[in-house]
Amino acid sequence: MAYTISDECIKCGACEGECPVGAISEGDATYVIDADACIDCGACADACPVDAISAE
């Protein structure tokens, strides 16, 4: 089960720096999480200022 980023994302980049495995990258409209690389630690969700990240 990977985390996902919703359309609420404001592209601030806070989550990208918090991911210990580098599973987050900047997409066209939002940041995106590579589900295969995600280790379900939740660090990104804790860092998101607009609560756009949740467990899938």
C-alpha cells in the first residue's frame, strides 16, 4: 500500500525532501509518488502543509 498525493497538492516540495527513499518527484500538476519505491513510512504525509497526502 503506497501513499498518494491528491489534487490538493500546492507543489511546495516539502514532501520530496522528507522521503527517505526518493520516491517522490515533481509531476505536471502535482508531486507524484512512485508506488513501487514507496515504503509506507508516512514521512511525506507528516510534512505536507495542506494534507494532500494519504495512504492509498
